[in-house]
Amino acid sequence: MRSKPRMRMIGRLCGLLLLACAALTCHAQKAALPRVEDSPCLYVPGEGYEARCGYLVVAENRERPEGPSIKLPFIYVKSKNTARRPDPVLYTGGGPGVSSLHPVTSISRRSLLADRDYIAFEQRGTHFALPNLECDGEGVEVQKAYLEHRSPDAARIAAVRACRQKLIGQGIDLSAYNTDESAADIEDLRRMLKIDSINLMGISYSGGLMMAVLQKYPEHIRSLILDSPLPEFVNIDEQELANFDEALTTVLDSGERKLTPRFHAYFSSLEGKSFSIRYRLKDGRDVDLSYGRSELLSILHSKLEDYDGIKQLPQIVLDMVSGDAERYVKDYFDGVFTNNGGLSGMRISVYCSDKMAYEDPDLIAQQEKVMPWLAGFHVNDVFGSVCREWPVKPIHPATKKPYYSTVPVLLGAGGLDDACRPIYNDLIHHYFLNSQRLLFMKRMHGPLLNSLEGDVYIYEFLSAPDRRLASRTDIEVY
């Protein structure tokens, strides 16, 4: 027969063991991935709308689940409609590298909440994600380069190198920030929120990302809404100069004067030439700054992506070929010396693993041979030299392949888009048999999500994805 003190001691030991087991269980539950943690909202929708905010917590690298975890914020906005549909719209931003959350502040003015809920989801590595892959310093390095008459491209490469060293020093796995992992993040969020049917909406890069989600996790996807999408099977650097040239030609030849021949002749003649401008800095110093063809093309490129600036393009080109570019160059340097911005390491990782890892350098170079007026110009801030400084693992080859689907898809494109040309929608339509293309003939990048007409089309499509839409003035449905 055991004594009472001994029994009490055994009881205490059992109690301690139970507490220890409970603590281990709680720790195991806490560490379970993926999971959702509620949090305060980073942005709120319009008055009267209820929103749930939180973080999706996942492994940074799913091939190393025992490694670090990351937190990806989301905002789930509930429709006021008591008879709302059970299939919400999930949106994530383009870029790659653009935050997805701010549009929530104006979502109450859009049709998306009329009949269903809306989810904004931040991609891994972008601004509000924990961690984000943002680095300071690129703008300052470029300013120094111009002041010291060094190559601004070399300054950008130096900033890229410093960014990579910083992020690696923080223990970040740069190869874990790519389309494969982001697609899995979206599927994990759908599962954690217990959504049985969902509509995916993306723009530019995230249009291709949503296509990758459908390719990998098709079971619960009701429809896709893709605005100016960049499909994964397109290697854009093999086409970027051609895309820019095609859009610019459309603008320059739209009036009575056909300016393209003069543009080609003048900019082809700028090979190897450098000009100088006297420029006053904010501190009052006057400095001599050098510029050439790339800076002039940067001016045209920025105007081509601006709704008001695009109207000025024919006159700007006329002034440039007449040797009267100084006021535009001054505006360009105003931008350079007020931009102290940095780099998106997420953008670099995605581009280098998704695009550059599969691109043909010879095909990229061929563009400069057939379009000498654009030679040496980088449309994209991530190019071959950047990726050589940023080695990452390529995404899975299957993600790069086209595939067939009958899921309803709404495709938007701008006739003046200099990045994701309408031909990309034609390629997608070839594989997506139940897709509809909308060509906004007088608009640029992202016309579907950034116009009132596009909002009407989105509502009509979501209401009946299989119903054929109708053309409107300057918008062709085909």
C-alpha cells in the first residue's frame, strides 16, 4: 500500500506531465502550416462593409517545411447583399512586386461587391508581407552615377548586388519567391478559408500567376478575370523591344503625319552618341549631366504609359528629331533626382526564376539588330546582367508550358499597351476554349480593372461567365 505523501508526489508528477503534454500539443498546433492568424486590417473598405483581416502563415520554402515561415496578409471584404453568391473574387497585384491591398479602399465603388465577397491577397515578398524583400538605395546610386558620369546601369547592378547581400544576410531564401510558391499560397488560403468555389482576378504578371493556379489546382476555380495578362509560357524579354516599338508606332502613325520613319532614322543615328545638359540641383549647384538614346527612349516610354502623356508623344518625337529635347531631358532628370526609391527583391527573384531562366539570349539580341533605333534600351528594370547577380532556382518546367482548359475566362487588353500586347490574349484564347477577349482600342495597360466600362464587363461576366458579352464603342469583344 502506497503512502499518502508518495501518492501526492505521483499525482504532482502526473499533473506536470499532463501540462507538459498540453504545452507540446499547443506548440505543435501553433507550428502547424499552413494556418491563418487574424490581425487588424491594414486597409478598410467603405462605410458599412464588414472585413476580416489576417495573415496566411506558410513555409517560406515548401521543399524545406522545417525552415522559416512567412506571413502573407489578406483582407476579406463581405458583400452587403444578404443573397450574395458563395464564390468570392480573389485578387492579387501584378508587377511582379506590386502590393495587392490598397484597392480595398475603393472596392465599395466597384461592382465586385454587388453579389459576392472580395479578397485582396498580398503576394510573398511584397510590401506588407512579412518579410518583404524591399531594399533602399537604388535611386541614390543612380543619382551618384549621373553626377560622376558613370553608367547608370552599372549603378543599378551595384544596388542589386547590395540588396542580395542584405536579404541573404537576413536568412531569406531568394529562390522561394516565385510563381510556383505564390500559386501554392493562393490555394492554401482558399483551403484555410474553406472556400469551395472561387473566381481569380489578376493583372499583368498576376494574370499569368492566376493561370498557374488554375493549371496546378483546378478543382475549385469557377472563373478567371485576367487584365493585360502575361502568361507564364511567354518570355517577355524576348519580345519587349518589339512590344514597345509596336505600341509606339501605333501612336506615332495615328494622325495625319506618319512619324515612324523619322523616329527610326533619328534614333538609329544616335548609336554611340552622348549629349550634355546644364542642370540645377535642389541645393542650387549647377552640374553638367550626360544623356543619350536610352534616356530619350525612357522619356518616350514613360509617356506611352501615361494616359495624358500619350497624347503628347507625336509632338515630343517631332521636337526630339528636330534637336529640341532639352525641356524633356530636364523633366527626366527632375525625376531621377527626386527618386530615392529602392528595389523589389521579390520582383527580381520572380523575373529571374520565371523568365530569364528560360529565355534565349540570342532571341533577345535579335531585337536590337532588327530595331537598331531601340538598341541598348532596357524596357524592363530586370535584365540579363541583373539576373547574373541574382542566381535563383528556376521554376518548375511544367509551369512554363501552355495547357488547355474550359474554365470561363475574361481577357482584357489595351490596344496601346506597350508591355502585354493583345496578342498575348489571342495566345491564351487558343488554349482556353471558353474565354472571351476584350480589346480596349484606345487604352493602355490594365484597362479592364481601371475603367468604368471594364467594371461593367466584369459584373456581367461574373453574373453569367458562359454568356457572350457585347462590344461597345472603342471596345471590341471577340
